[in-house]
Amino acid sequence: MADHGVIDLSKKKIEEYVFLESQANWKRLYDFIVELNLRPYYFQHKENRYTCWYVGFVDVQKPYILHFKINKTSLALWFRRPQFLSKLGQEKTKPDNNYRYVAILSVDNTIKQILTDYVKAIEKPFYQGKIKPDRIDQHKNC
């Protein structure tokens, strides 16, 4: 069973919300999403298997627009509103149910461009209230 909770950066450092030893490049991805005015709000983890963070804009938590999964040796990023991905984002990601994801070997210029384009495309509709919550957004504990 996975554990869930709120990420409270006033009480703990972000590193304390990675619940396993990981060589994945999660810190570089975290630093970059902060530059894009995003932050993780909610975590899910399964001991010694993975940590997952759900991400929204700094000033508005939901609906979540991204989530990423940190494993011991890998990192993957899910775009929760794939219709806002650029052509490059569509080409570099793979489908997964209603989302699209990319496995990240390094936070390189391609990943940064995909993220930047996605945030630019989703920001206006997000603040206009045009992004509908999905089942995770509606969960009472998130």
C-alpha cells in the first residue's frame, strides 16, 4: 500500500519528500519546475520502490498539471493535460492512459523546452478555470 501526504515546504526540505535512495536526476527537475513557477503539493510513495509528486502552479494547487515519479535509478515525468504539449512534446512523450510521459535520463535542453512550452500553453487556460479536475484532483486527501 502506498503512503500519501501533503508536501509542506515550511516544515521540511524538499529532499525529505524523496523516500528512497535515488541516483535519479530529480533535484535538477525540481529546480527547473521552480523556475517555471511550479511546485509539488502532494506526494505518494511506496517504500523502497518510488516517490511520486503532484505538481501545480505556485499560487494555485489544483488541478495538478504534472506529476513525476522518482525511482532508485530513474525519473519519469507525466503531463496530465497532454493536449497542451507542443509538437516536440508530443513527439518525445509516450501515451499512458489519459496522460503522456517521458523517461528522463537527464534534465537536458529538450526536456526543458518541452516543459517550458507546456507551461506557457496551459497557463492562461489554467487561470481562466478551463482546466477540469481529474480523479486525483478530486481526491479528498490531495
